[in-house]
Amino acid sequence: MKHDLARLHFSRRDALKLGAAGAAAAATGGTLATAAGADAPQGMPSPVRAGSINDEMFDVEKVVAGGYWVSPYGPDDVRGSYNEVTAERTARSLRVLDAHKPVNTYQMGEEMFNGFPAFPSAPPRLHDMFLLLFGYDAGEEFAAGGGIQSGTEPLGPNRVVGFEERFAENFTFQIATQIDGLGHVGIGTNDERGAWFYNDNYGADMISPTGLKTLGNESMGPVVTRGIIYDIVGLKVAQGHTDDFFIAPNGKPVLRDNYRITIQDMEKAARRQRVFTRLRRGDVPILHTGWTHLVKDDPNRYLTQEPGIYLSESRWLASHRPAMIATDTWGLEVLDPEVTGGNAFPCHQELFGKHGIRIGESFVSDAAIEDHCYEGVLLTTPENVPGATCGSAPPAFLGQPGRAPRD
């Protein structure tokens, strides 16, 4: 989630005058009566009830007062739904793969490049990488392009020459492919506590000049679990719903700006893809919208809006207790003010704060979809940086080519 653009997207709030009732009127189109209790952690109730799968905004004042959103994993927990990825569930996820067939490993990270589109902030988010060399003179053109000349003489009698990468001052993990941690987004308290975060942690107690004291990357660690890709834009193309998608400059279909992905969309996509096993605790649903195809060809449009889910869909997914919810967009949730009522990224607040569920952003699933590989093993290894707010190491998806969808 990119908080710096929130003011741009939600400055029309007063003009729109859309409250919770207006947002709730947006169609979800899904089977909202799905029971949640069956997917609750053993011995603990699910924080989602069937009757609460709706678009009603949470009570901000009650949440920031403390003790309203109670973690199902105990008062000292920092891992959230990563607790669902037990050694047993990892072993079960590996059984998705047929040991007698080749296994493909799909790269799910965005390709990084200098100038990758990122929302404005002060200081700005940057991915600008330059090459440092030592051991010989690379010439004026190298230095003029930003290259770093660090000595021109080789080292030692064996004449060692070397290269290293260097990054611009404002490099951040919060750019492109990432897994947002539970300490990334909270709810402002308007007092000395600063903000409320997962499990009644408060901003004033969490921060240090060099990172978070709790809820940082140290609470993640590597995770191996089952992933399920929901090809939503592929569904819309197959249905012939031309108003729901457009063709990007590279010829690929993309869900239209502000398209709201419904529960029904996800259910229909799974059936079309012949994935008949429901989401289980510790799984990772991955939404494919095609939005990634705008990164290079239309970065301005990429940054302006995005298709995505909203509160009903977030709560429905949360009822299954996934390890995280991932997407190929930059911020997961739809930003259409007709849906949000002017609220800024409430899905982030609720998924992190109430459910302890992390969000994966810019997970690129095109290669797997081309192989009709919709179910596989997701491997994530976020940077081992205590106090960081997210991990940007690209995840991998292990799977096997499958049958074409039933169109």
C-alpha cells in the first residue's frame, strides 16, 4: 500500500458524501452466507462471522481504544496468520506436486529497473541501481551515466578486478513486489500513542530511528505453503465481458481501472480453472488482474488506480485464515470512491489489525497462468531485516502445467 497517494485518491470525500451505507450498496455478487467457523484455528473462534461479511466500516474509535480487535493467536502474538503455516501444512502443500512429473519454478517478482514507478513521497521511493567497479578505468561515459569508479588499479599480484551494485539514497523495500508486514499500516489515535496496530501495539511504543521494535520482518521468516491463483481477467475474457477489461499496449488483457473483484468472481475463476479444493488455513490466494502489464508501457495509469477487492471480499478471504492475500496490483483493494465512500485503504487496516493477515503486492503470475498452473507451492523468503516494514525478495511458485480452463 502506498500511503502517499491516499490524499490524491480520497480528497473528494467531502464532495462525495458517501457513508457506509453508500459503500455497502456496492454489489459483491458472492455467496456471503459461507460459514467461517469451520476454518477457525483449532481451539479458537474465527474473528470472521458469516453475518459480518459485508462492506460496513469498522468502528475506528472502538478499535483505537484497545481490546476491540483481539488476536486469535494470543495477546503477545506478532506472527498473525503465519501461525497457520505449520510444518504439517507445509508438508501437505508439497503433496500438491506430482512426484512423477517435472516441476516448474515460476518467478513471481516484478522485474526491477531504474525509475520503477512509485508513488511520490518526501523523500521519494527509488530503485536506482548503479555499478561500482574497481581495478581499471572505465572511462568518462561510464561515470557520466552514474557509474561509480572506485580505484583504477587491480588488487594484488594476481590483479583482482571487481564490480558491485550501489543503490540511490532512498531505496526502500516498499516498492514493486513485496509482502507487507503487520507493522506497515495502522489506525491513527489522534493522541500521544500515535497509531493503533495489530494486537494492541501502539506506534509510540513501536518505533525507533532504525526500524520497528515489533511487528517487523523478524516476525515473518521463510514460508512454504499452498498457493492458488485466481485468474480474474482470464475469467472476464472467457465470459466476453468486454466492459470489464481492456487491452494493454503489449496486447495483454487487463481488468479495467477500479473493477471490483467479487466473491463470485473468485468462485467462478476457481471452477473455470478446475481447482475444486477450497481455501484452507495457511493457503495463499493470489489474484491475477493483468495490472502488471502497465508498469512499463503505461506507468501513469498504473499509479492512478487499480482493480481489486473491498471489505466484503477481504472478510470472506479472511474467514479461511490464509497466510496472506496476494495480488498483481500495487495495493490489493479497489479505490473507487463509489465503493469506498472515501475511506482510505480500510482493507489494509482490517486485514493487518484484526486478522493478522499480511498482503502480498505485485505478485506476477502470468507465466504460471500460461501453463494453466493455478495450484502450486508458494515459497517466500523476505529479507531478514529486523524492524523492516515489508519484504521485497521475489517469491517463487512451484507447480506443474495443467489442463486448459473450461471455456
